[in-house]
Amino acid sequence: MDEQDRPTAEHLRPDGVDDATVEALGKLSEALEVVEDARGHLYGFHRLTGMADLALGEAVDLFREAGHPELADRLQTELVGRNVVQGRWTFQIVEEYDDGYYATFKELEKTARDDLVGGRRHLFEAEMKEDRRTHGRAHHEAVPHDGSEQSR
């Protein structure tokens, strides 16, 4: 294989690491990607809920101006600024998720990579790329040739 058409060192399996370990790390990485996606949805939930509360406040003002003070009062006292779950606004849910489950997941995934493959990321995917691409063909290169990959 052409030396210029090889993955960089950080995407090569260290000596002595078996297929089962690379597969397990790949599955752990996949799980982390799902957690990252879930975290994005949680932040979306946080932002949308906040936007809804602000719009609700505007609706309360509009109902009051339209001569519906009883409805405005009920919306104001029962919904505006209400906790979304017991004792928590969404920012508190986000903080607990980030500081607990998410931080622990990230830490253990990194520990597994550090302990087993010297911290290398995405080895499973890098090996899949090598297996699936057509070597020597345009648009199937191992790395970009624009200088964006680290030197070998």
C-alpha cells in the first residue's frame, strides 16, 4: 500500500490489541454517540420549554389586555415559571444530567480507550473505512491531502 494512502497513527490499532477489544470499544463509542444525541435533545427540550414559558407570559398579558383577567391569573399562577418536574426547571435537569450520567459516561469511555488502546478514538470505524474503501481510487483516500491531518 502506498505510504501516503494509509491512516494516520492515531487511527491504527496498537500491537497486541485483539479484534474483540476493538469491537467492544467500537460499541462503547457507538453508545456514547447515542448519549451525545440524547444530550442534544435534552438541551433542545430545555430551550423549547424556556421559549414556551416566555410565550406563555406574553399570552397572559394579551389575555389580560383582552379583558380576560381570570384566565390570565390562572395561567400566571398555575403555569408561568412552573417547575417542569418536581422541584426543577429544565436547566436543573440539564445540570444533573451533565454532572452525573453524562460526565460518568464520558469519563469511563475515555478510561477504556486510555487503558486499552492508548487513548485512540474510533479504531473500529477506522478499520471499517480501510476495509470498505477502494484503495487507490479518488475520493477513497485514507486521509485528506490538504494538510488537515496530523503528520505521520
